[in-house]
Amino acid sequence: MKKTNRRKLFTVLMSGLMLSAVMLAGCSSSASGGSGNVKLAYVAWDSEIASTYVVKEVLESKLNKKVEMLQVDAGPMFAGVADGSADAMVAAWLPSTHASYLEKYGKDMEDLGANLEGTKIGLTVPAYMDIDSIEDLSDDAVASSLDHKIIGIEPGAGIMTATGKALTEYKLDNYTLVESSSAAMAQELQKAYDSKKPIVVTGWTPHWMFAKMDLKYLDDPKGVYGGDEQIHTMVRKGLQDDQPDVYKLLDQFKWTPDDMAQVMVAIQGGQSPEDAAKAWVEANPDKVNRWIAGIE
């Protein structure tokens, strides 16, 4: 990517980040404490779209709440819950991916624990590629076949920070980490996969792309990307007193990577997030009943 284009892309992304922060800050004066409204912040990752829309559906259909969705970047998502302009989010990847945000904002919010176990992040390639480790990327022929590019996502994402560290740790100085978006990354991967061309992307599970394509993580002998992670639910301080029913649901919300994948695949297949979430909730009454157990 030419420098001019990178500068334009960076400007656009930073503008979006600033707008997201302003949007959340603007919500502060109307925080929902004590009302029947709930504000959920989330990032536009396929996994977090799936989980947040499922929680929204349960809040609306089972608790008769009105839910406002605040799509932002990772930084404003944490900042919004910390300052109370958002009530909650179910999208904190810990202990590694969002570690810097937890360190900055963690003391100002409440961690309700993991809602999903067994997540993972790392550099991902199609299984047909004849490489198995991040160390293999230093091979000149491999680097040339990839045009010295690793396709990334939004610049504020924790996986981008980890990948920047990986480029340093593995001395991959001749690579460019291309900033894009979750959707653009998946599109580039699908296009290369269909043509059986080499590509490396910043990947994570759960994600629908692992269900649609035969992919593999590159081994990470230096442990830059950490081990298995969890996705945690974070709420603003005071939510338990203001809306104990909402707090209890969020505290009891737990599902599996397979559950999440069902919603993601449905969305990828053409359903709207609302319809996919509603269908999943209707098809899984036992799990949903556990989430709302004890709520009057």
C-alpha cells in the first residue's frame, strides 16, 4: 500500500475512532441507570456482533428492556463502560488481547467473568500453505509470495498490537501489517482462499471463517499471542443497584464457541444480526432460561 493511501486510511480510521468517542461521551448525560433502557457497547467483530445481539434479544424479549446498541472501537468501548455512558459490553478478550485497556480502565468497571472460554488469536493461513510457524515467514521465498504483507484489522484492536510485537520478536522487518477492518480482512482471505493463493491474516476464534475455510494458526514458539483466552462481560459500576435484573442476566450469560459460531454463520449466510440472534434464542430455550433464572 502506498504511503499516501496509508495516510488517508489512517486519517479515516482516526476520524472514526474520535467520532466513536464523541458519540459515547455524548451519551453520558443520558446514562440509563434506573430506567428500563440498556446501552450495550460493542466492536464490529463478527464474534462480538453475534454475542451482543443475542444479549440484546434476551433483554428485549425476556426482560422487556429497550436496548441501545453503541458500535465503537475497542478503546471507546472500554472507556464508555468505565465512565458510565454505556451500561455493559460482552466483548472483553482477556487476559492478553485487551490487556492494555483493562489496565487503563479496569478499576472503573466491574468484571463479571468469562462468558465464553477457549478463544484464541494468532497469525492464520489457509491449510494448503506449506508453512507451519511464524518463523517460516522469514523465508525470502515465502515473504515474496505474500508480497511482504500481513492483512490486519482495525488499528486499535489488541491483535494488531500483538502482531506488531510479533513482527519485532520474529525480526520480520520487511513485512507490512496492513490496517483494514474485520470485514475487509475476511473478504481478502476468502478471495485468496478461493484462488488458492498465499495469504496471512490476523485471525481469531471463534470466527465463521474457520467454519467456511480450512485454516490453521501458525505456531508461535515465542508465545507472542499468549495461550487460550476468554471473553469477559464488563459492566459499569452501579448497574447492580440501578438495574439488578439486567446485572443478573449479564452475570449469568455464558455460552460456547459452538453457540457463537451458529449465530456468526447465520449472519454470514445472509441473515440480519437481529434475525440470527432471535432464531438462536428461540432454538436454545434451556440455555436462555439459565441466563434469566432467578430474575423476577
